[in-house]
Amino acid sequence: MSAPAGFRGWFLVFLPAVLALAGAAAISALTGPQPGPWKNPPERFILATGIPCVYQKDTASPTTVVGLFIAGGRSAVPSGLDGLAAIATRLLLEIPDEGKIQDLMAQATRLSYVCQEDFSIVIIECLTENLEQALQVAAKIIQDPLISGLRVGRAKDLMETNRKIEEDDAVVAAHDMIMGAFFGGRGYGSAPYGTEASLKAIDRKTVLSFTQRLLVKPNVFFLVETDLERGPVRRLLEKQFAAIPDGAAADLPRRDPVLPEDLNIDVIKDNKQTYVGRAYALPRTDLGSMAKGVLLETLLGKGPGSRLWPLRVDERLAYNVDADLTWTKSAGILVAYLEAGRAKSLAAAASLDRELAGLYADGVKEGELEAARTMARARFLRAAEAKSSRLRTLGLYQAIGPGVEAFARLLAAIEAVTRDDLNAFIRDVLDPARAVRVTVGPAPEAPPDR
């Protein structure tokens, strides 16, 4: 789950650089204040504009974080137009007035954006005293974006640069390959920054159509973390974002992962190290299945005490071991991986398979579940500590279906998982015959003759 919230690939942008938006999901109704690891639980209300808002008061600092979630993300990208969501996001928050950029920088205001599997977010972070000015600038460019042929061309150049940077990061590149394998290279499996062919196919008309389809009231919601009272926040959002148009909710069909015919992905690259990963599709039917997925991710690769940790510390086969869980509306994709030097890559891969096969065959050891439960809870609480990370965490759950109240309920669900529950889950999902095997790096060295 890539940090407890499941977020990966955040594109953080200071105002002189890139800024943007593009997609998230319709909000499910909350039934009132929910319990959680905070004094003030999230509250839900509907703005006068008809847009839902989730608000949480946090007086720990005089700062405010506002997230505008928009349905879509990579799931909304049509076949052959890989990178469209990122380009649209890049263009939707381009500030044309250099004076406004300087003003916002002087006020310590920061804008960022992200394109995730099922949604995108525009995030506005500022000192609370500067919130009105920050929202005024952001709202104007979001609701009246400058989408010209010249700007589309510059955005495509940026995507090409980002794509090359990502290709050099074996962990990120492998994750994209895995998503592409499970989802046939479409939607969730599309290339986040596009391909050479898709970037050529994207033009101003394409970006404008994509934006107009997704940036409508039925597709968006706000999530706010602030020390302000609810009333002032509500009035500011209603005033500044009154121009988001009405429209039909985007038709985003459910996309389930499918095991590819070829389970092996081998990419030869002239690196000093080798990435070795094993990926599995997990069910996401309810909070119980999500809780088991989180526990399995933690058990496998989250720090000291995890199953993969001895490969790094005791056997010294890898310099990095980890597990990553990405949730979508329909499923989870779990990747257990390591990074090793070229000379040790074959032995490291064999040891990774050994650990996974042992867990599949024998299940969780006595006491192992409690250690994983403690670690998982600590990770979740860390994700809820800072306003910006809490907004992204809560927003993920709201956007993919369970709702922001799922944060507290998921903690309870993790506590409720028994050893038998987790072992049955492991037998269902860690079948070696259903693993996508990924290797990225130099050709392995043959072991020396004896």
C-alpha cells in the first residue's frame, strides 16, 4: 500500500514549476461523526454549489490543506492516450501571471497535484491567514484553465522528461510494468507519463475534452484539514468554486486485474543493481479483505521483523527489501521485492521465492501476526499525523469507496483479523503459480565453477 495510504508517484510542485489536476470519485454518504485516532473526527456537508466537502478541524498548527478530488485518474485514460491524465493535470494549474506566483511564494503557499489510479487531486497548502488569497488564485486557474496548443506541447515535453527519469528508477518502473501486465496496458495499466506514440496523438482538443468530461460537480469533492471553524471554510469554498460546471458523472467502468499469459517480465538494463519482484492481485471486497492485505504487506516487507528483512541483514543478499500495496476500486496489487547487486541477484531471487513459498505453505508463525498488527497500526497513525498526509490518506478511502470513516474502521478490522483468517487469505493470494515475476537490471552473472 505504498505508505499506509497507498499513494505513490506524488508530483510535488512549487509554484514556479508545474501545477495541476485531473480526477477522483463521487463521495459516499457519511452517517455522522466517526471514531478515530483524533480529537475531532471528519465531518461531511454539502456546499451550496452542490459539491460535497469533508472537513476536519485540527488546531495543532495555524495551517490549512485543501484537496480537490476529481474522479478519473489513470482509469479514465482512453486506450492509446497514455499520459493524458498527467498532461491535463499539468495544464489545469498553470498560473499565467508571474505576479501571482511571486505573491503566493511570499505567502508560503504551495500547490501540488497527483494522478492516481482512480482519481487526481489538486492540493493547496498555506498558512491559514492566507487561505482566501490562495483559494482565489487556485480556483481561477482550475475553473478557467489555459489549454493552448503551445502549452500542450510544453506539457508533453515535460512528460517525456518525467518518463525518462522514472525509467531510471527500477522500483517505480517495475511497478508501472506490473500494473500494465495485470490491466493489459489500459486504464490502470497505462503509462503514467505516456509513450512516444501516445504523446504524439495527444493534442489540445484531446486535453480539453478530457478536462470537460471530468471536471464537473458530480465528479468532485473537497477534503479540508484546517484550524479554522467549519463556517469560514464553507463560505470560502462556495464563493471561490462556484464556477465548476454541472454535468454528468463520468462513466468509469470497473476494471479488474487479469493474470497475464506471460508471467515473466525481464528487462535488461545497464544498472549496478538488480530489482527482483513478485506481484499478486488481492481481492478488495470489504474492509476485512483490505485489513488482511495491509497485514500481509506489513508482514512481508515493512521493516525489521518482516519476512524479507533477513535477506538484507542476515544473508546480506540485498541492500533493500520492501513490499508495496496499491489499492484500486476493484482490487489491490501487492508487490514483494528486493534490490541486490548483480553478483548476488540470482541468489537473492531464489531466497525471495523461498520466503514467499514458505509463507504460502506454512502460514504465519506464532506471534508473527501480533508483530505485524503493531507495525501496521503504527504506520497508519503516522499517516494520520500531519495534515497533508492525513488528507491524502482519508481521500484515498473516500475516493475508492469505503469512505473517510473507513480509516478508523480499518484499524478495528486489522485488530479483528485472526491467525486462521490471515493464513486462509495467504493461501488464496500467494499462489506461486499466480505471481507475476519481474526482474529489472543487468544480465545476471553465472556462479563461478567449482
